[in-house]
Amino acid sequence: MDKITSYENHLCQYFRGIEIRQDPDSEHLSRAHTYLYHLLQLTHHLDLNRHHEAHRKISWKNFSLFINPFSSEPSLTNSGIFQINSYDATMDILDFMINNRNKAEETKKFYEKQVEKEDNLLKNVQKQFNLTDILINRRIKKSEIIQCCQRLLNERQYFLNLLTKCRLKIDKNYNLAQNGTISIPWDWSFARDETF
């Protein structure tokens, strides 16, 4: 773990203040040795490119970097984090980051607004339906959770008696768990042949 911290610090110094973090929407959690290998390789490759504008001139404070061994090319995550791995060409990584700084800031701001909107809607659904708990499948997009909550609130009169005092989970399928949690798909329908 000390090695991981050391290499992460080295990358933070290279990019002048960037934050190394996990993407909150990612389904991927890499094992420590895989992650360490990518950190080691990236550190070495970036050290060979200290002449690049990304290192020499620009501060990366308030930006974030996600080292994801499963990513296929440099990209931005839905939360505005730069996503790279050690198999990406170093110049492609650096050029991508330089060219997408503004987009990263915009994406991060939009994501933060979506997080706040989702939180407010989940609290509102819990209050309006008097739920004992409300859970979500973290692999579902924020926009889909928001859409589901808004539809539940719009159709409150139909489901109030059914959901009062329940544990509700917004998921991908309908389910009734042994602990009493009712799961509904985020895109639930109100068709006659498909109801809660």
C-alpha cells in the first residue's frame, strides 16, 4: 500500500495537484497488484515526457484522475474524471487531457448537480411514501434514478397504499427480497399486465 501511495503522489506532482480517485459510477474495482502495475508503468512513461505542456505549464488542481486498467482509451467518465490506463499511448493521454480540460469541468459540474438532484428526489420519495428506507442500484445512471423518482412522485396516488412503510429499492428488475425490500426497475411501467 505504501508503494501505491508513493506512485499516486508522484502522479499528483507530475500533473501539479490533480487528485487520484475512484470514479463513483465505475463498476470496476481493480486488485491492488493490477493497479500498482498500472501506476508504475504510468509513472515511468510520464517521467519520459516531462517536456509536455501537460506537465510544464498547467495546474491540474480541481481535476481528478482515475487509473482504470479496464478502460480502452483515454476518456472522461460521467462524473468528469479523466480515465486512463498504462496501455494507452502516453502522448495520447497527455494530449487528451490538455484538449478536454473545459469538457471535464463542465461534466463535473453537471454531475454534481445530478447528484444533488438525485439526493433531493430520493429524500422526497421516502418522505412522500413514508418509506422505512430507499435504496438504489449504484450501477444505474443518475439520470435514470432521477427519472424513476419523478415518475413515482407523479403517480403517487396509485402507489401510496402499496409502498407505505416499505423498504424500496430502485433496481433493474422487480423483486421481493426475504427482508421485505421491494425492488422495482428504474423504468417501471404502468401497463395493465405489469404493475407493482
